[in-house]
Amino acid sequence: MIFTKTFDCGLKMVLKRTPSPVSYSALTIKSGTRNEPKGKSGIAHMTEHMLFKGTARRTPQEISDRLELLGGELNAYTTKEETVIYSAVLKEDTSKAVDLMMEMAFTSSFLENELDKERQVIIDEINMYKDSPSDCIFDDFEKMLYGEHPLARPILGSAASLRKIRSADLKAYTRTNFRPETMCISITGNITQQRAEKIVAESIRRYVPDGYEPSPAVSPALEGGSLSAGTAFISEISKKNHQTNCIIGASAYSYYDEDRLTLILLSNMLGGPATNSILNQLLREKNALVYTVESIYVPFADTGSMLIYFGCEKQNTEKCLELIYGELEKLRSTPVPDKKLAAAKKQLLGQLAISSDNGEAQALAIGKSMTVFGRIMPDEEVRSKINAISADRLQNAARTLFSPERLSRLIYK
């Protein structure tokens, strides 16, 4: 059973009751890399780190101890469009977890001495990231794909931009973006709707001023400008690695496009996590050309990206490209047979069901859904929409997204 509520201040709450004695909670904030002020690249991610470094009434150690001494866990992450704090505790400690996450979001102190220490931690993280070509190639591809759009910014920022960020900048960023109307508290666990509402309402009273009036929602499309497909590019960067790393991709459907689920199905068939995906079978199992090949679809509020990544020995690069482009041409030119399409749908639905059979994953998913769509799509609706995808619709998506003039390519050599 799923319950939802929007409080007067604009903060949303969603509860999914489960029989588990463990309660998973998440505070999803609709603010990420694309919301950063110009010249402050990396401030969203730095803010996430600094949420753990002290509040108006707790030291960093007290924040760490608050849930860990209960046997619980507390963590956070930043994406292009959101910041998420999440926790796991015994169900009787749910109120402590929710209150701590709200306290961190609304009353973090952002002390300058803590900022100086954490800045170096993040710069070390950036340097470590640069040593991993299979990771940093995604940042370089997105920079080229999105150009001047805010989505082009790397989540970690740069050492140069981080050195310019001060405590006052973090406070200004959170004042602008960490508002109740941009937030959702999601909870999965064996607690009642009445208790969940009481827990969230009490935290709102502590941290949101009386009479707070939520601001009208502003779409990210308006904040960042509309995004066109851009001009396809082919680029090679010399990295002097022992392997070639490559991404082939293009801009794709947004969260709100009716063909979003079509592309999820297409991506899963092409290079999903299962070993029977088209590209895994062709490049790894049949020809032993790669260790890793995957297809990744990432939707955003006003666009998305569809990427195919592989890493291989340098002498295998051209053969891999030939086989991948050949499979994309097949998807463009030939409808998927009914039997194969039915099996692909069954596989995707099974994967979705299994992945959602996890309290933490559910808390994160329903929080994101409420933040993005303002509602939770029932499982039966998801099944119905996926089962309704036709071979023609799948082929049309492939024709649109994988047309040669749209496909870009980046190779690390």
C-alpha cells in the first residue's frame, strides 16, 4: 500500500508499507548539478559532502553517531538534477532518521574550516576519477554532447572551481534550492500512514518557518534553456591507456516523453545487465572482443542521453565499432520479431520486480517518482505500458535515436 501527501509548505511525503522491521527513508531534493550558479561548478556535490560536517546543533561526530549508534546507516549522493540523503534504521527509529535528514538539509552550518578539509577530499576524488578512463569518459562525452547547457557540467566540478567556493556560497545555494517545495520524504517500512505523517509534520514544524509559502515550480527547461539534439561529433582523445574506451550515443527522450519506457526496453535489449543482451552476446560471448559492453539510458527533465559504452584491446576497436553499428542498423531497419519482443518485455518486467524487492531501492525510487512526476505509477500501470509497446514503436524509437546523423562517438586511445 502506498500513501502520498503534500503538506502546506509544499514538501511531499510518500510511504510504502512493507512487513520489514527495517525502515528506509530518503529526502530527495530537486536540485543538482544543473542548478549550480555560473562559475560554481561542483557546488551541488560539495554541498552534499558538507551536509555531514555539522549543523546548528550537531558536530560532524554527532551526526555520524546519531543513527550509527542505533545500528543504522546514513548516506547521500548528488546527480545532475537531485541531491538525496537516505538512511536505514529499525522501524522504531524512523522519526530520528527523518528528523536528522531534515536537520541536515535546513540547518547545516557550512563552517569554513570544515569546508577547507572537505575541499581537499573532493579534489582527491576528482584526481582518482581521472585515473579511471571508464568513468571519466562519460563526463567528457556529456560535455561534448550538451555544450553550453547546464547538463554538461561534471558532478564533481573541477579543482579550480572548488577552490573558489566559500561557506557563503554554500549557504546561498541551499537558500535558493533547498526549499520545502523542492523536497520529498519517502519511507518504506512497517509503519502506519498516521505515524509517517506525524513524523514528517513534526520535522516540518522544527525546520520550516510558520506560514511558509511555497514558490511556484520552475521547470529545469526554463532554468537552463531548451536543449536541441546538437551536432553529432566524432572525437578521439589520447590517453595512452592499454585499452580503448569508447562511447557511442546521442541525446534522447526526457522523463516526460511518452516513449521513455520504449527506450528503457530498447536499451535493456541492446546492452542491459543480462548476459543475453544483444551486444553482450555479440561482442563478448561470441567474438570475445570486450570484457564490458553496456547500453545506458539516462532521462532528464527536458532531454536525456542514450549511450553505448565498451572497453577493448586497441586492435579490436574497429571490429567492435563495425558490429555495434551493424546491430543499430538492424534495429532501425527490421522490426523485432514478436516472440523476441515478448521475451524482452518479460525479462524487463522481471528485472524491475526483482530490483524493487529491496527497501532502500524502493525508498529511493518512490522519492524520485514523487519529485519528478508528482505521483507514484502503480506497478500494474508500468506493466500495462511495457506490454503495450509494439515492434513498430520500438523500431521508430531506434530510427529516431540511432539515425547515423545523430550518433556521436568519443574514443579514449
